[in-house]
Amino acid sequence: DAMVIQNPRYQVTQFGKPVTLSCSQTLNHNVMYWYQQKSSQAPKLLFHYYDKDFNNEADTPDNFQSRRPNTSFCFLDIRSPGLGDAAMYLCATSGRLAQTSTDTQYFGPGTRLTVL
Amino acid sequence: ILNVEQSPQSLHVQEGDSTNFTCSFPSSNFYALHWYRWETAKSPEALFVMTLNGDEKKKGRISATLNTKEGYSYLYIKGSQPEDSATYLCAFISSGSARQLTFGSGTQLTVLP
């Protein structure tokens, strides 16, 4: 059974047109993360939520926002996608914060975003 | 920005061959290292978490070792099978007051039948 679900798996948007990616989890984990992975590069952490507390990485562009309306759902909003935002976006969860524990992260299958 | 490197970037092996690849990370301020396997069109899944210098972990035909003093971890696959084809990612977590989690760019393994 899927534990971290991402929809859609593929998303095409136009340059400058806002887009929202969604992630849901059935694990009841406290922490949810969003990563961006560009081709052949390392997944890059954009931000995470610990419960309702939002933590932005220092180098995450303002163009990227996130919402977590409840424990199960987390959204990634890209306000004005540029061509450079085309990437795979991975959502992950963990019970405790991965940066300060040895908890494993559970990943979704990712959403591949294309910007035309 | 922490430097976490994986090598090789990709490799092809024949079914039945054993193989290994490397994750290099800063040798100072080590907290933990994770290995993940990411098959195409699926979710990355955890293989191991390693915390102590000299750690060895094993799961079936896959094993990993850790050397925190010199800053590397090896992942070994014995008798590779086509189903082992995947990208193998390591994730380094630093210690100290400002913890960071940094992924490597992965090793893409293709096992040829």
C-alpha cells in the first residue's frame, strides 16, 4: 500500500503559470519534506514542515511556497515557474526530524514538472 | 554547502557480477549516513542508516560499510541481478548546532541479463 502519494506524477505548465504539486501520507508522520532534483543532480531540500512549523532552506527561492493544511497533506506551490524549475519534485516524510535523528525518510514517487 | 560525492556516476555490470560504489562525505562533524535505492518510476526506499565508524550493515545480497574517520561509505552488491538496477543515493547528516542533510547525486546501476 502506498504510504506517500504524490499527484500528479507528471505535470506540464507554462512559463509563469502558477502550479501546485500535492503530497499525502498515511503514516501520520510529523515531518514532511519537499526536494527538488534536476537531471543527474542530488536531490536538494527546499523546505520541511515539522507539524505546522515551516522551515525554509536558506537558498530556496521565494518563488517556491508550501502549505500543510493538516497532518496528511502538504502542497508545493510554484508561483511563477521558470524554465529552470523543470525538475523532479520529491515529497518525503519522517516521524522525527531526519536532520537530528536517525529516522528514515519515506518518499513518494515524485512529480516530474515540465515548463513550456 | 557540504560536499557529498558518489562514484561512479553510473555503471553497467553483467548479471552475477559483484559490484561496489562509494559515497564520500566530510570526515568532520559526522552524525549519520543513509543509503537509499531508487528504482525507475518508483519511490526511493531506505536501505541502511549508519551511525558508527566501522559499521557494517547487510540486507540480503547488499551490504554497506562506513569509515567516518576518512569520510566514505561503500555499498556492495553480491551477485547482481537485473532487479538490482536502480539509482543508489547516499544522504549525509552533519552533527553540530546547524544540522544539515545532504544527498549525493547517486550511482546509477544497470545489471545486464
